[in-house]
Amino acid sequence: MALSDRSRESLLPSFLYTSAARCFVGASRFPYPSPAPAATPTPAAVGGGAPFMIQAPKEGIEMYSPAFYAACTAGGIASCGLTHTLVTPLDLVKCNMQIDPTKYKSITSGFGVLLKEQGARGFFRGWVPTLLGYSAQGACKFGFYEFFKKYYSDIAGPEYSKKYKTLIYLAGSASAEVIADVALCPFEAVKVRVQTQPGFARGLSDGLPKFVRSEGALGLYKGIVPLWGRQIPYTMMKFASFETIVELIYKHAVPIPKSECTKSSQLGISFAGGYIAGVFCAVVSHPADNLVSFLNNAKGATVGDAVKKLGLWGLFTRGLPLRIVMIGTLTGAQWGIYDAFKVMVGLPTTGGPAPVPVAEKALEAST
């Protein structure tokens, strides 16, 4: 997926690149090996074998350098901000079905009611807080996930990080999501109020000050605990299942190693793995999603009020089919965009078998 220098510069800020033409990666930690020193490594320096190199299209970013984390953060902004904004109509119907099921009885009737009452423009009500909120969330979610995944792998060491890789995926994604939801919560509170209370506000610019006047600044974080309850299990499932599913696809469904697959094939696998992971995400996080919508819609509402009104069955099932379609598509698109961004800046796609450490390769070659 080669890009000219000019096309790169027009798309991405220069701080995302290093001057190296390729990225040298030494062997030590799972899921990715640790970055090698700035100087070109010699066979003696890495255990007698040739260094493992990740080829970049033309320029490369050193793994786990500040530029690497900046690229992952930028990729997260693009993947989450754009996708959530595009599915605003689905999210709008879902939220209203959760809040007023007697009026919004189904997906099709929900769209019909919105079209009749608010016109076609009404389908994108709340798109600004959606774009800004999920861009901030995506930046923290993906950027900190890559950071914590490497951090926990280093703590565990080479043997245990490989043996307990799923636990590292779960811990890294949960840690990242705690931070990401702090960034998202104020925007989510305003978005839900704008989408479910016609006439409350046109969008973020007038909705945010009105919300603060009504409930105070701390009211913006009234839904933080249910939001954590929704997003942390969702993100843990999103990252851990995606990494596992992609690894299984490369292991059992693709006849050639990942390194020999074309970039377009790898991105297709990223989308497929993301879609499947998204279905699991929707089911796991749906009860908390109903709570978030209920609490942000009604002033002074509590979790007990939500359970009493929705019932346990309604808490788990109301709006679930639509959310499965929305989250499956959303998650698949997010992983596709995120990995496409990584490929564009010279990084490998996410998931699949971890590169074999150089020392292990040298040992295998000698036996």
C-alpha cells in the first residue's frame, strides 16, 4: 500500500513519522517485540540471528516510540469518531426505543415516527456531541490500549505474557476504557438528552450549557458508573475477542502466513474479525446501555428506577437486535479503519500470530 511522500504529508502530520525507512524490532515481549536500539542491530547483538524487521511502505514508525502511540491515537480518533457519527440515525432510534417503547415500538416504526415528526434532518440530531465525544474516546481507547498491552506484557515477561496473552488483552483494554469513558461521559450525557427530548436543544453548543444550568457540572458525570458498566465489558470483549478471532482466522482459515497476505486481505480479515467481535460486545454491554440511556434522559433518575420500569428482561433485550446490527457494523468498521490507518503510516495490522522472537528463530534454525 505504497504512498507518495506528498500524499502522506497531505493526510498526516509530520510528527507521526520517524526518519527511518523501516522499523527494526527486537525480540522479547508479547504481543509485540520490544523496539530495538536506534543503531542497526548486529546478529551478535540479538542472539546470533538476523533482526526481525517490519517493512513499511516507504517510511516507518518505531514500535512503542512516541510516534507509534501518536499514530495509534490518531487512528483511534478516525475509527471511533467517524463510525459513531455515521450510525447516528441507528443510535437515535435505539435510544428512543429504550426510553419510550410505547411510541417507538420497532426499528421500522421508530424511523417512521422520527421522519414524520422531525423530517430527514432529525435523523442526525446530536451528531456533534457524538463526533467529538467518540473521537475523544477513540483516542484514549486505542492509544492507551497499545500502551497498557505493552506495559503489562513487560511486567509479565516473555514466557507469561505469551501464555496468558488473553488476560493481557483484557487488562489492557479495561485500563484504557476507564480513561476513555472519562473523556466521553459529558458528551454522551448531552447527546442522549438532545436525542430523546425534542426541543431540549439543537445540539452541543446550546445543549451543554443548558444541561449544566439544569443539573450542574457534576451532572455531566451522573452516568459515569453505568457508562463504565457498559463500555468496560464492551471494550474488553471488543479487543480480546478481536485479537483471538483474527489469530484463529489466520491459523485455520487462511492457507498462507499473515506476513504473506496482501494488505487488502489483512484489512478484510480485520473487518470480519471486528464484526464478529462486535456481536459479542453488543450482547455483553446491552443492559448497561439501557441504564445509560434511562439515567441521562430523566432528571434525578436512579438505577433502581430503571430496573423497576424496564424490568430485568427488558434491561437485557429492549433494543438489542438493532444494537447488534449497529455495534457489529460499527466494530467491524472501526477495526478496518484503525488497521488501514496503521498500514498507511507503515505499521503492521492488529492481531494474528505474534512474530517469532529472534532468539527462538535462531534456536529453531540450529536444531
